[in-house]
Amino acid sequence: MVNKMGDVTLHPNSWLKEMARLNPSKWNMSRSCRASLAIALPMLVGYYTHTLMYTMWISMGAMFPSIGERDAPYGFTVRKILISAPIGVSGFLMGYLNTWGLDWGWIVLIMSAVGFAMAIASSYSATISIGCLQFMVMAAVSLGNPEIGHFWMSSLLLLGGASFYLLLLYLEKWICPHHIRRDAIEQVLHALIALCQKKIEQADVESARLQFNMKYEALYTLMLQKRYQALGHNIVWDQTAEVVQNMDNLFAIIMATQNRDEIAQIQTCLQQMVQALVQDQRLEPGHPDGLAQWQALNDLTLALWGRAPVSATPQNLPQRALNLRLTLQKLSPGRATVRSALALALCTAIGYAIRWVDDVSHWYWVPMTVSIVMKPELGSIFVRAVQRTVGTAAGVVLGGLLLALVPVGPLFILIIAAITFVLPWLAPRNYALTAFAITPLVLVLIDFLSPARSGMQYADLRLLDTLMGCAIVLLFGYLLWPRRHASELQESMAQARQAIAHYLQLVLDHRLQPESADVSEARRAAYGKLVDMRAALQKSMAEPPPAGYEAAAWFPLVACAARLCDAITVYSASASAQPDEQEWAWLQQMPQAIAGLQSLPELPAQLLDGHSPESQLIASIRKETHTRERLYEKAVAPTAAAAT
């Protein structure tokens, strides 16, 4: 049943089906083996050396990266662990607040403030978000178990577990590497090379064009699926979105080019890209003599290997000071991000305040549950609360039976290894399954920390605390705050475009004064809207399919808007003192085009090929506007189809 506004409504059974729907997930054997070894091997060593109390922390340290790993280049995964692991384990040092005898009221206020700061930091990138989540979880564990005492030692052991996981990752890269993203990009490049060959031979290009379309759609689908499964803002798949867009542009250029010599030069450049990609080398942009399409090739090169640093020289402000101000303004959170941070701070304070009415040491599961469920970029708060409750209930039964019936030994560790073996496959499919698999692992750790609270009794307390944490989140982090539903993405998109257009207009009005307070405020507002746009996208993407998958089609629009905003920022620092009159006249029309108040005018070719700051900004706006229009049609198509 569909209402007049096109929203799917009024079928509780269909809502429950979507809540329980399993997302697609391919079994990655190497990742499953790596997770199983990283968690079970330290336990096995600890069992035979009677040091299980210490090696359990190593296993826990290895569990975090095994849960959060997704398909990405090895370098990105390594950087993610190197950044997130130290942030996460440092949360264990918060336990000293308790052992130092600090009044619990102050601890509640401190953790509330920390939760607010972590929520703001989480909006910047997926890597920081993962580290902040681990920080909050480890802080709850350490504050709830003051008997651990030497928190610095536990932190080092947790860091050792992450290091062990990194070692296994490097061994895999050396012995049997996997490059899903790179292989998909390589296949599209080969399809473009084959298309060039057909054009050179003046043969029928129909089969080559069909092959390109198939490979291109496969890469586009992979991009959407992996972005849908990613945890937070993921720079790799944002970069892939730009690669996909530039491949599409280059395909159109190849189809339109009739000069065989130019086609041959394009083919040679594409072959160089493939060679550099396979050999894991960086390819620098070039300027082939006599090749009119060199800019399109350079755009693709820069998308694949990263953009060259901007060498703009501001006119009235030292470079270092301007760079610092630009960085601070980019980090300024938007209203939606601040609202989410305030909600997390409130729920965190309530979670830690539970200790005043329940001082049994298991109380800390409440704030830990709050931290996990309240991560907005990991999904809908309501959906995660329900899924976590269901998954934890099933996991408690499994964990309690494991602790009560199976003595610690090789069989016990083998069962743990089996659970961790399926964890990488379960994690992307459904959060309830993730909670189901993680719960027994965490129960085992707590059993060794506090043996007096082991078995089914402790498992029951674990479930009750999880229910309490979810209830706090639903009441004070969800129902208390005003919510927006299907219109949130389009509203965020419109607000971001208006803010970027206003930013450009003020940059033009203050061309000779890039340090103007008005320009700084507009820049801060524009980047803040982009942060809100990402936050809205992440929340919508994490809803059960098909809503989440439809929202994934919007994320290239976020990357497009960010590139446009960056181009304006570059121009503000390098604008010509006396711009060309024609270029300046065209540039004055761009804010209206960005805001969508008028169509983008037809621009003369000589204007787009210029090298002045004004000409380069106009070319960037034209490219990103056309890209945005194509992507917007793709993004709204699934919603329109659903409405009909």
C-alpha cells in the first residue's frame, strides 16, 4: 500500500520483514581464517602457558579490526587500524578516573562530555568513527571493572592484538593478495582499451561498447554495495565514485573522437594506467603533445592516484594561517551533527548514572550498549536498538551455555574459533547477527575478568543491561528528538547547494579579501552543510533494504558537492587581481546555477580551456554540475519507481 506522497506505509508485517532482511555478503575465506586465527590463537597460547588472563586481552584487541574490516585496498585497511586502534585502546585509561577516587558525579559529567566530543569527531571519517566507538566501549569496561588495576597494561595488550591482526594481514598480502576494487577498475580500463582498438581498426564498436557497459555497471554496482556496507564516511569509495564518473566521461570522449592518432594516444595512456595499477605504482598526470583529450585523461589519473597539492598563493594572508583557518572551518560541525552529539551526551550521562541505583559491576553494559547503538553513522538508532536486543538475546543463550557446559580447553577454544570464523561473513548481513556472534566472545572475556559472575546468571544480567541501554537510547536518544524521514536527503542536498552557492557569491564579492569574516562564515556554513549531508546519508543508508540501498546511490552526490566546495576554496586563495572581463561575467552567473535557480549556461570552448583561476573554477563548476545532474537522475530513479 502506497500513500499519495509516495511513501511506503501501513504494513507492519512488511516492516518486520525489512528489519529481518539479510544484506548480500560474499564469504571471504581469507578474512574468516585471519579473524579466527587472530582471536583463537592467543587464547590457545594462553591456555597452554597459563597466561589466559593476559592473552584474552590480545584476542579482544584483534576482534575489533576483524569486525570492522570491509573490502578496501590493503593500504587503506592498514591505515584504518593504525589510526583507530590507538584511539580505541586509549579509552581503557579512563579507568583511572575511578581508581583515583574521583566522585562519580564528576565521572558522569566527564564521560558525557567525552561522548559529545567523540560524536563530533566521528562525523569526520569512518576511521576516526571506529576508533571513537572503541574508545567509548573500552572506557565503559575499564570504569566498570576497577579491579583490573593496571589499565595501561591492558591497553598495551589490546594494542598488541591489533598489531597481531596487522601481521596476519601483511602475511595474506604477501602470500595470497586480494584486490576486489582494483580488479574491477582494471576490467573497465581494459574495456576502454578494447574500445579504442576497435576505433583504430575502424571496426564495428558495438561489441566493445557492450563490454564496457557491462564492466562499468559491475564497478558501479560494486561501489554502491561496498559503500552501503561501509562504516561511516569512506574515502576509498568516495574516490571510486570520482573514478567511475571520469571513466564515464572518457568513454563519451572516445566514442566522439574520430581521429585515429588521438585514439591511439588515448589507448597508450590507458595501457600505462593499467600497468601502474597492477604494479601498485603511482602514475603522474601528463600533457601529451597534440592530444586534445589530455584533460579527461588527467582527471581519471588524478581520481585513481589522488589529486596534486594546490599551489595557490593567497594575496593578503600568510599561507600557514589561511590553511589553518580553512582546516578549522572544514571541521566545523553542522546542526544535525551537533544534535546527534547532544543526544549521545545525554544518553551517556544517563547510562553512567545507572551505577547510582545499580552498583553491581555488570552495570557498565548499559553505557556500553548506549555507545554502540547511538552511533548514527552505523545505522538507524531505532533499527539498531531492536536488532541489538534480538541478537544479544540469542547470543546470551549461546554464550551462557558455552560458559556453563564447556570447560576451558581445546574444545572451548575451537568453538570460539568457529564463531569468529563466521563473524566477517555475518557482520555485513544484519546487525542482529553481528550482536549474536559478538556476545559469546565478550561474555568469555568478562568470565575471565570476573570469574564470580560467570555462567548463565551473568549472561542473564548481560541481557537485562542491554535491554536497559536500548530503552535509554530509544527514549532519550530517539523519541525525544525531532525526526525527519524520507525528505531528509533531498532537504540536506538542497541546503548544501544553497550554502555552496552563497559561499561562491561571497568569494566573488570579496575576491581581494579572502580573509573576510563574511567569507569565513560562509565557508564554515558550506562545509557544515556537507557534514550534515553525510550524516543524513549515513542514517538513511543504514536503514533496512531497500531504503538503505536506494540511499547508497546518493553518496556520489556528496563527493561531487565536496569537490565543488573545495574548488571554490582553492579559488578564494588564488583569485586574479584583475580577471578577464568575459571570464568574470560568466563566473558571476555560476552561483545561480549551483543553487539551481537557473540552468547552467552554454560556455564557449576557449573559456573552458583557459588556465586562469577564473577559467579553471568555471570548468570545475561545469563538470561537477553536469556530473551532479546525471547522478541525481540515478539517485531519484529508485525512489520514483517505488512510489509508482
